[in-house]
Amino acid sequence: MKILVSLQGRYGERIAANLRENGPPEWEVAVLPLPARLPAIIDDPSDFLPSAMPEADLLVSLHETPGAADLIPDIAQMCGARAVLAAVDDPAACPPGLANQIRKRLDRMGVAHSFPRPLCGFEGGPHVLLEGFAARFGRPILSIRREGDRILSVEVLRDAPCGSARFVASILPGVRVPEAADTGALRHHHHPCLASMEIDPDLSDTIMHLSGYIVRAAIKAGLKEP
């Protein structure tokens, strides 16, 4: 699978690096850096996009501003992507109204899409390419072995795109079982999580907190395995 990651800064760079370092060897991950500052409404995408870009099956958009999000359909068309995974780790970077406009444009293009909130909550669909991505990255899945009341080892079956699940798994061995979920959620923030700490009106909470709840749930689920 050929993946093109569009990004604007450290948030996206860390995710792209994790995909490259820990994704399947057959994945080809290319990066499209976008300007850190873009106008909210872009009249001519060619002013900000290269005349040529790598071909890709899947576009992963790690936008940090509405202007970069607005470029998603144009980038998808130029790289030939058949599916788009657009992270919503900061609601200010892609407000609901803008997300709906982008979805409609992608629908007209026949491009499958998913806008997970947060990206580490992604579980796949609605396209085989998105399912293929979610087989390795998305909502974390952990397999945890215990010895007595201590964690013995943790296997990451599905990592968060940013690598936070792998990081949390590395510090859990030796932790007491009753403290594992709290310890993992705390260390998740120390990774550090780069999701927004602004209150999302749709969630009545922050996306960073939601990401922490997801890690906590993954640990509890892993501990329940036989």
C-alpha cells in the first residue's frame, strides 16, 4: 500500500515516523509537508501544492489548520488516492461544517473517507484500504500477561498511529495489575499526547482526555483476556 501523509508540523511528523518505522515493510510512506500557516479559504490550491506529488492509494491528512484540511480533496485528486483518513485531533483544525464540505467533495470524487475523532479511535472502514491501515494502527489493542498481581509483559496488537500504545506497553511490565489502567493513562499523557486540550462541544470534553480513556480501555480489555 502506498500512503501519502500530508502534515504541517511536529504532530504529523511523529505519526509519519511511526508509520514508517513500525508499519508493514510493504507499505510505502511518503510525506507531503504543507506550510504551517495557510489561509482558511484557499482559492487556488496550486499556490500551496507542488506541481507533482507521489502517487498514493491512501491519503492520511494530519492537518493542523482549516486551510490544510480544505486542501484534502485537491491532494487526494493529485496523488490518485482511493481513500482518505483525516484525523480530527483538534476540532479547531477541521470544524464540523468544513468536515461536511470536504466529505461531500470526496463523495463526488468517489473517494472513500473517514474522519476519526481522535485518530487513535479509528477502527477501520469504509474501504479495504482503511481496513488495511486499521489492521496495524488505530484504536490500540493490547495483549497483557500477568504473574500474580504484576504485569509480566505486554504485546501491542494494534498501535496508536502516534506510537503511544507502544510507549505505554513498554512501561507497564512490573506494574501492579490494579494500578495498570491509571498508570498507563498517565504515561500516555507523558508520551506526550498532542491532541487538543480545548473542550470539544460535541464531546463536552477534550480530545486529549478521550485519547487517554481509549488507552485506559485498551489496558482493561487486555487484562481481561484469558
